[in-house]
Amino acid sequence: MMQSSLPLLSLSIWLPILFGLLVLAVGNDRQPGVARWLSLIGSIISFLPTIPLMHAFDKAAHGMQFVERASWIASFHIDYYLGIDGLSLWFLPLTAFITIIVIIAGWEVIENKVSQYMGAFLILSGIMIGVFSALDGMLFYVFFEATLIPMFIIIGVWGGANRMYAAVKFFLYTFFGSLLMLIAIIYLYFRAGHSFDIQAWQALPLPMSAQVPIFLAFLLGFAVKVPMWPVHTWLPDAHVEAPTGGSVVLAAIMLKLGGYGFLRFSLPVTPDASHYLAPLVITLSLIAVIYIGLVAMVQADMKKLVAYSSIAHMGFVTLGFFMFNDMSAQGAIMQMISHGFVSGAMFLCIGVLYDRMHTRLIAEYGGVVNVMPRFAAFFVLFSLANAGLPGTSGFIGEFMVILGAVKFNFWIGVLAGTALILGAAYSLWLVKRVILGAVANGKVAELFDLNGREFLILGIMAIATIVMGVYPAMIGDSIQTSVADLLHHVSISKLQ
């Protein structure tokens, strides 16, 4: 177990939460600059503890590293128990990094309730890192549910015309799925002799009669979060109504909470049920990859198109997990991380256009490259990454999952491969209608290119997308041992 003289995980969780509360406390709409600068400084300081996590992480070590444990609610054996392995490592710096981007992105755009907006994102960042770090089942559940509150507020306060409808739908869908997950957590607590230790649950023998209901309870809780078809309908509404920053965090980080849940709970706690019900998950994943890809092609709203493409890309994640081979599982994790950069960047690009035109309808655009050449270059890059262009991060995960799918079953590999065709179709069609051609109308003719702030955030996202695309080993090497350990664990029956 890798340890540190500093509680790096606690610092990663609580620094952004404390800065968020501080921003709320000193917030004053008459002096929004104070909230902006304090939020930016807080987000950068909060990112710092994640750097030694990446640097000091032992890629060859088995088990959890940077472990912290203290009694929390002793009468119920609930601990403040944190730790990370290769499955969770990269989601911590990704979350902290995206938070910095979101705060810079909202710098001039958010004019009302600035301190509340910035504070909500900082608090949400710490809570999400808590989800990725928790090794106590109840602690995980508290963090998992707590993410709903800031995002509900972000959509409900700074969203579009139908923001309350979208916020309530988002809350109800995800909260309902989590209630069934809570029942499974309580059952495991009693079954494990009054222990919420997730690692103890993973070693717990369980009959098939218990594994299947537990698996289904976790499946619903995490499937809504991913979201998988057919419990995906809340996501397009949430994306369309959310402010740009909300869409970025929702796509880049919050969807990953569901995918991560499969790795930490469904597969290791119920391995026999995972194998038994894998055909169900694979089928649902392929429907998401193909059907939702087709749905994305007919969208008239840019945000809805990218929202549906997110559902299709996350279908690759669940598909990769349930084919039980190294290639597909590693590819699924790489896909989650890449999707954080690419989808986040796509929503940032749409936000840049919306700030100028106040419309997301594709038909209102055309010929943007003629008046915004720098922006057009970024938009095309991220669209091609979204389509899985080799050399970008979008290619790595999808290619590995398709290779793993062919290894698992040739025809599943063929069906999964259609996603690359569909992805190219809706991404390139979006580029054609929005970016290319002659200037479509007078409003487009009046557009102006990226300012320094916008160029900075899109430039940083572009660098991340390309670096991961050309040097995937930076991430891949650190997840191999943990993926191998997980697959070995899942291969051993727990039936009594």
C-alpha cells in the first residue's frame, strides 16, 4: 500500500469544498471579481494535491494506495475510509482539472449570482473526488448522492427556459436508481457482519439468489448515471437546459460515476451474476452505441446532438466492462477519461457559439470558418476526436474496446465497430452544417473569433486530447495491474 506523509486524498476532497464554502461566504454580486479570482485560486490549489498522486502512484503495486482510515460513526461501523488504485487514479486529476476549466469558461459569461455559481462547482468537484476515493460503502453512497445537490442547483438556477423541468427530471431519475442501490448496500452491510468495507464485500461469498438481485439493484443505480438505454432520457434535457459549465461537468465527470460504480461494486461484489447477466448489459450497450448514434444524427440542436453522442460513447464503456478481457476493460477506462476531455471540449465550443448567437439550432449557423477561423480549427479537431480519429484520445478507448469485442465475439465486434461510422457521420455532418460553406446569414457574418480566455481553455483541452491520443501509455500503464486484478477476481466464483 502506497502511503503519504500528507493526506492527499482528503486534501483533494476537502480543499475544493472549503474554497467553495469560502466563495459563498464572501460572495457579493456587487463585486463579482472577488468571487471569480477566489474561485480560480481555489480550484488551482485544489488541483495541486492530485499531482503527487499521479507522480507517486506505484503502477506495479496491487491493492489500494494512499489509504486513509478513521472511525466516522462507530456505532454502525461506518469509517472515513479512502484509497485509490489504477481504476480510480486518473479520475481525481481529471475532476480537479475540469473544475479549473469550467471556472475560467464562466468568467465573463456568468453575471448573476457569480459566487453561488463558482462555489457550487468547487463543492461539486470535492464531492465527486470523494466518490472516486471512498472505500466505505456508506461513505461512497453519501458522496454519490451529494453530487445531485450542486448539479440540481446549477441546472435549476443558471439553466435555460425549461431549467426546472430538466433539473427535477435529472434529480428524480438519479435519486430513484440510487434508492435501490442503498437497499443492496444495507443488505451487504448485514451479510458482511455489520461492515461497510467495500473490499470486505468483494471477498464475501454470496449465493446466486443474492447476487442477481444485488447486481440488478446496482445496475439500475449506475445505469441511470451512465446513462444506459433506456434510462437515458433525462440526459439530453439536462444538457440542453444546463449552462455551459454544467454541461461540461455533467459529461466530463458525472457520467463517469456510473461507469466507475460497475468497476467498484457490480463486477467484484457479484462476479457470478455479472457473467450470468453480461448478455443483458452487452445488449443494452450495443443499443446505446447504434440506436442512440442514429438518434444523434437527426438532432436539430447542437447540444442535443453532443448529448446523444455522449450516451453512445458511454455505451462503449459498459460494453467493454462486460466482455471480461484486458483489452476491452482497459479500453473502457481509457474511453471514460478521453470522453472527459472530448465531450467537455465540445460543450465548451457550443457555449462559445451560444454566447455570441444565443441559439444552439444548427440551421441558424453555416460558414463560421469564414469569420472565426481559430474557433473553427478547435471545433473541427474536437469533432474529429468525437468521431474517433487516430491520433486523438477519442480513438484509443474505442479501438481497444472493439479489439476486445472481436476477441470476445466477432459479431459483437462488428456491431461495436458501426459506432465509428455513425460517430463520423454525425460529427462530420455537424461540422459541415455549422463550420463549412459560405456565411449563412447576417448574424454569422457579425461573429468575432475567440478571445484570449476562450483560446486558453480550448487550447488546453486540445493539448490534452492530442497528448492522450499520441501517448496513451501515460494512462494505460497505470491501469493495467488493477484491471488484471479485477478480471482475476471476477473469474473466481463466489457461490456458496
